Amino acid sequence: MSDTSPAGRVPAIELQEVTKRYGRLEALRGVSLKIDQGEFFGLLGPNGAGKTSLIAIIAGLNRASSGSVRVMGHDVGNDYRAARRALGVVPQELVFDPFFTVRETLRITSGYYGLRHNDDWIDEILENLQLTGKADANMRALSGGMKRRVLVAQALVHRPPVIVLDEPTAGVDVELRQTLWKFIGRLNREGHTIVLTTHYLEEAQALCGRIAMLKAGQVVALDHTARLVGQFGGGTVRLKLEGPPLPAALQPRLHGAPRTDGRVELHLEDWSELEGVLRILREAGCTVSELETEHTDLEDVFLRIMSEAS
Amino acid sequence: MTGFMTLLRKEVLRFWKVVVQTVAAPVLTAVLYLLVFSQALSAHVQVFPGVDYISFLIPGLVMMSVLQNAFANASSSLVQSKVTGNLVFVLLPPLSPLEIFGAYVLAAVVRGLLVGLGVFVVTALIAPPLFHSPLWILAFGLLGAAILGTMGLIGGIWAEKFDQIAMFQNFLIMPATFLAGVFYSVHSLPPFWLAVSHLNPFFYMVDGFRYGFFGQSDVSPVTSLLIVSLTLIGVAAVALRMLQTGWRMRH
């Protein structure tokens, strides 16, 4: 059976062959994915890859055209109450209810989840997201960053075991990012499963233990972050050459066009190849006057996977 | 239950925070209707024997206010949430279709009855009312408000923009309430229009409501009660079905 993780616990999120069509557009084409409890999981992909569609389906905001979706073992259709209770979602759009203050908003959201006396936890969330001073401010009066914090707070009022953040740091200042990741990191250490979509790949690389990459509605890569980055090993070496032009044997490694000032960027699959590259240069009579190296990061991996998968 | 109560409370708070606009303004409008129409027409019209025009008009205006405001509450709240995107706050939590239905409709009933009460209190100062049978008044007030609240919910689910809901309101709800015999007895109409009026469920709401005040009506209040109840069941079934399938709400 596929419905338990190696540790014998139900997966936090389990998707099986999920498809979604909007008219003739196929937004998701058979996505299967299992996210274990306690993971910090990244969902990456270019705009239009289907990330937000997928999240909307997990959250019950949209319905899949086919396939099954479970949150903590609960089907999002048949057992929607339990599935939604287990899930906290921070939506991508900066939405708010202009009639209420921050505290009213959080009390109302708590009530929707059946929680009556939730003020202790609300205070703790406000404190951790540095919103305490704004508790009695009307939502309309808040800056964009503050509204974003309230959205995060709303997703957490019912202490959901699974928290989904859809681009929570888009257009957000450094301070909030740090505040947010500190708090989310703590929740993750306490056992909450975190699913994150972001366009900031450094953020994903630093935070996520495992990553799925989505392109045109399909999962094109799924692995531990370290393995994903390691799989492409190597990196880039930047050289300034003097003497003859770049030997033909090194042309395939070239990133972009060679520049007239003799600077070139060469790709290495593995750092052990560096010695060979330098030997070819030496034999061709080129002199290396400057050398800089850069390790492959998630951004390189992302760009390569996106250009390969078609 | 807490989820439902919270959504109901939120919906009531939503209009209560702008009470001048949502309650006081419609009361003023209705009172203006009463003053103008009674000035212009009271000398010429006596609809029921022993009931002067101004007294005849008051229950109609009260009911019209109840109906229009019940509709406006549910529809505008929903469309506003859709347009601003904060409907997700209602769609993400574990609220059942029945809870969402109940909360929106009951909040609409509260607003409708509040406005109706306001109109009634103010107009009672102008013309002391009769109370033939208050239970009929209450029954038709509640049912009418619930029907229009439900229709507001349906309209709000259907509409994606403010102008669509305005269209629904101006081309369906307004004509149906105006032509329900608020300002006249349908028996003063030519036979064709009398027959058309009898197809309008709003007519039975107004007629039954008026019976509660005067003990006189165009059709029997029992018939009206039956038709109004069936109408409520019908529109409620449509609204619930829409919420269950997620039509235009969960794509």
C-alpha cells in the first residue's frame, strides 16, 4: 500500500494521478506526490507550471478533474472537514476583510475552525509574527507586509499539522522574511509539515529538505535538495585567458559567448574535470591570468531541469 | 456549530458596522415612499373596505424593505468577498454547504427584519397600525426574508462582478417586488395582469403579510403561506445544490 510512509505514519499530503483541466487547458497532467509528516517540502516551477492549481486542489478551493488527494489521510472531497482541519494555507494573493481588525479577523478564523477560546494561541502567533502592536488596527490600515503576516497568522490559528505557504515572501521585506522563517522553522521542528512554493530559489535551497519541480503540469524532478543539487555536481569556472583563443575542445563547455577581453565561463560536470581543462589550455598555449569558481546551486539545477524537460 | 455561529456573527457584524448605510438609509427611503405616495394618492384610493390608503401602503412598504434588504445583504456580501478575494477565508475552513447557506441566509433575515422593523416603527408614528394577527405577520416576514436572502445567495454565487449582481437586482428583484402589489391591490388590475401577478411568488409574500395587519387580503393567507413555503424550499434546494457542487465557488 502506498498510503503509509516508511515510518508507518500516514503521509501529510498524498496526491495520486491528479489532473486538472480548465476547458482545453490542462493545468495538471497526472501529478503523483507524497509528502511525509514533518517534512519541509518545496514546490518549485515557473509561472503557470501548476503550483497554485495544485495547492488550490489540496486546499479544496478547486476540484481535481481526476485523481485523489489526501491530507493526513483524509480525502479532500469525501472527508473534507477533517482534511481542511488538518491544513493551514497562506494564499498567494494579498486578501483581507476590510470590516475587521487583526484580532477580530483571527478570532473569526478560529471560530470557523470550531475554536472558541483561542486568544492565548492568537497572542502567541501575533507575538511571533511581530504583530502584537497591530492587534487592534483595522485590516485596511495595514501595510502590505503586515497584511501578509496576518494571512500567515490566519493559516495558523487552528494549529494545523500541515501548513502550505504559496509564495509567502513575494514582495516582502527582509525583516518579515527572517521573522517568518524563524517562526515557520520552529513549527517545523515541532513536527508541523511545511509545504512551500517560492520563486526565491536560495530560500528553497536553504529551507527545504525535499523539492519537487513542476513544469507544464507535471513533476519533472523530485528529490532531496542536497541530492538534487549534487546530481549536477560541479559548477562554473570563470577564467581570464591570455594568448590564443579558447581551444575547440573546450567550446562545448562554454557558457554564453566568449568576450573580447578574454574572459570565459566554462561549465564543469564535476570538479575533477578542472585539471583536464587547465591541461588543454596549457597545451594550447593559453595563460590563465584570473580564475574564479562557483558551485552549482539550486538555481542552476532548476534552469537545467526546466530546459531539459519538455 | 461554532463554525456556523461564527460565520453568522461575522455576516451580521459586517452590515452592523455600516448600519447607517445598511439599515438607516433603506428606512429613510421607505418613509419617503410613504410620504410621497400617500400625499399623491390617499384621496383617490381605498383598496380594502375600512382601510385608508396610507394604512394599506405601510405593510407593503415594510415587506418591500424586508425583501430588498435581505437580498442585498447576502448578495453584496458574497460578491464583495469574491471580488476582493477574501471568500477564501470562508472556503478554506471546514464549513459545510449547509452551514454556509444557513449563515448567509440568517444574516440576511436579520438585516431584512431589522430594516422592516425600522420602517414599521417610523411609519407607525405617521399612521397607527392595526394588528389583526401578528403571527401571520411574523411568519410572512420571516419566510419572505429567508426567500430573498436565499435568492441573494444564489445571485451572489452566480455573479462574478458587481454589475452582474446589480443586473439581477434591477431586472428581477426590483420588478418582482414592485409588481407584487406593494402599492396597490392586484384586484385593481386588468385580468391579464392580475393573472401575471398570481404567478409572482412575491405577491403572496406581500399579500399574506398584509393579511396579518388587516385580516383582509387578495387571496387566502393559507394559500399564500403554502406557496411562499414551497418557494423557499425550491430556492433553498437550488442554493444548497450550488454550494454542494461548488459551482462558481470552487472551480
